[in-house]
Amino acid sequence: MKWVYVLVACLCFFNSLVDCKWKHERRENHWRENANEVTTASSYRQDPPDHTKLIPMARYVLHNADWASLATISILPAIEGFPFSNVKSIVDGSLANSTGVPYFYMSPLDFSARDLAKNSRATVLVSLEETRYCENKKIDPEDPRCTRLMLSGKMKKIKERTPEYVFAKAALFERHPAMADFPPDHNWFVAKLKIAQIAMIDWFGGAKYIPVRDYLAYNYTGTEMLQFHNKGLQK
């Protein structure tokens, strides 16, 4: 009879292991499902304007971009005179007040700032992909339907304590809070791109060119960015 008790005990132990493993796997799968639900959930702002509305689309893409590719003419000895691209944090105004003008917080120690000190010409590239819209629609970043905006012009340092400086710096720190903790000995300054040309790949059929005056005059506040930011604070 002893072997019967031993067999029953073994079966109970085995069943408890299976039950424990099943519960663990169920909890793990539940965690993974929740994690996937978070990471794959739509995280872009409200849908962009129709592609036929060039100026609204251009303003939307810039205002909703957190960073830009900044191309300058390099002064590095090995590639002097070559185009050189760098990633820079960007705003075009506060969350609720879009201006269409790209603003940057820069240090003279940076590649781009050194290049611009010698040659102020630059091109700023931002993409609709930054809003996650293209990813969620399964559109490749190079697909013409994934709008990319290229602003070319000359970079200008903004004089400190002017109204524009105060506005731009506050907007930069609002969108990029980490800037408040940047090393204070790096001589940070605020700069903006004085736009000379606006090119945009917005759909099939090649680049579109937008008059700078019409672009800047367009009344756009970009409230979707403010709503997106507020929604993030509530989570």
C-alpha cells in the first residue's frame, strides 16, 4: 500500500507543478499582451491634414517634430566643405503657439554650431514618421506619402533677453525639459533658421515648393501637440 501513497503524492506534486507553470505562463502572457498593447497602441497625434493642403501639412509636420536632421557645411579637417548632418532637438514655438520657425538650443562646442559659425547656411529636415503616423499606417519613411519637409536658409543667433529669445527658450524647455539640466559651462544659446526655401515631399509626383511668406502667414496653432502632451501627463 505504501507505493500507492507514494504514487498519489507524486501525482499531486506533478499536478501542482503543472498548475503553477500554467498560472505563471498565463500571467507572463497577460503581461506581454499588456506590454504589446502599450507599445503598439496608436501614439501619434491626431491625423495630419490632407496631402493636398500643402501649407497646413508643412506646419503640422514641423510643429509635431521633436527633433530634426540639421545639415551644415563641415569645417572638420578630413571632410572640410562636405555636407555634415547632425540630430538636433527642435521646436517651432510653444505647444499651443506654432510659429513655423525652427528654434534650436545650441552650444559652441557642437559640430553644427562650429560649422555655422563659419558658414550659416543650413537645411533642416523633419518627417511625418516622427509622429508615428507612418509606422501605424505601415508606410515606409521613404514612401512619398510619409511627408518630409526640408527647410533651407541661414541660421541666426537670437539676442539674449529679447522677447523672441524669452519665448523660444521657454518653448524649447517646455518641449525638452532635459535642457534645463544641460551643463551650464557649455555657453548655450538660442538660434533660429531664417528660411529661404521650403521643399516638401508630400505625395507622389515629386517635390512641392511652398512660398515662405505664405507658410509663415498661415494661422496655425498646433493644438493637437498640446492635447498629446496633456494626455501624456495624465497617464
